Amino acid sequence: MKFNIIGRKYTVKDNVREYIEKKLSKLDKFFKDEPAARVVLGTIKDNDYIEAQINAGGMIFRAEVADKEILAAIDKIVDVIERQIRKNKTRLAKRIREGSLNDSEMISGVKYDEEGSENEFEIVKRKRFSLKPMDAEEAILQMNLLGHSFFVFKNVETNEMNVVYKRNDGKYALIESVD
């Protein structure tokens, strides 16, 4: 696994770096190709937090965890990402090595329960609408008027479909497609 470990207002010590690499490397067994991991460490109030994003085989697995101890947060984030991988294993079957998901025990020793994940994504409503060409600022205004947390629009500058959304920190973000 390729690692990019970043500290935001946090000094990443060698023992923490080695612990992250050791723990996240255990997830290598789920991927055919070599995944890339981007890990951000920081401090919010009295808690240490870790954000981890693993890009592998065209899929992105991402999690955030905060804890008093950074090593405990690292253990939790490995479990969260492993749970995501296992939950999506049927869609990832072509990309994941055969036989690597037979064991129902996670790396941390916690048992994984596969029940209830069969029909979890039921679509209960469909909406159809025409996309009005607009810029990102107008889309944000429209989103706020509707009281939604995201808004799909046709970008007047690029003539492509984009999405604006409100982040957890209260700021706005724009999702654009890349060819």
C-alpha cells in the first residue's frame, strides 16, 4: 500500500506513522492492485482525529474517527474501512481476490455480521427534473432556497452536470466530473 500521511496542526511521530502503516497494510489482502492510502491526522478540541481514504480498483473507501488517543482512533478507522469493504464485497467481487472474504472475523478480532445487508438499498422514490444551466453560486442559492443539503445542476461554463453540497463545517463544495 502506498501511504500519504499528513498532519494538520499535528506532528506525526515515527511510531504513529509505523502504526498506521502496519494497521492499514492489513487491508491489502482485499485488493488485487496496490491501493493508495491518504491519511490526515489532527486535533479538534481535546480529541485527536484521523481521516483515512483508500483508493483501490476504482473504489474509494473513506472514514473519519475522533478519540482521546490517536492509536485507538487508528484501530477504529481500520474497522470502519474494513466494514465498508465487506459490505460492498458483492459489488467488488471482480476486484477483490477470491477467498479473502471467507473469514467473518475482522482484523481487530471483532465478528462481522453479514445479515441484513442483502436488500439494504431500496429506492423508495424517484424524481425527474430538467436541469437549468447556471453557475455554482446560483446553484448554492437555489439549494438553500429549497432547504436541501445538495443540488444537481448543469454548469453554464462547462456545460456538464455538477453537484454542489453543504459540508459538515458549513462551507460549500462543488463536485465536477473528470474525463
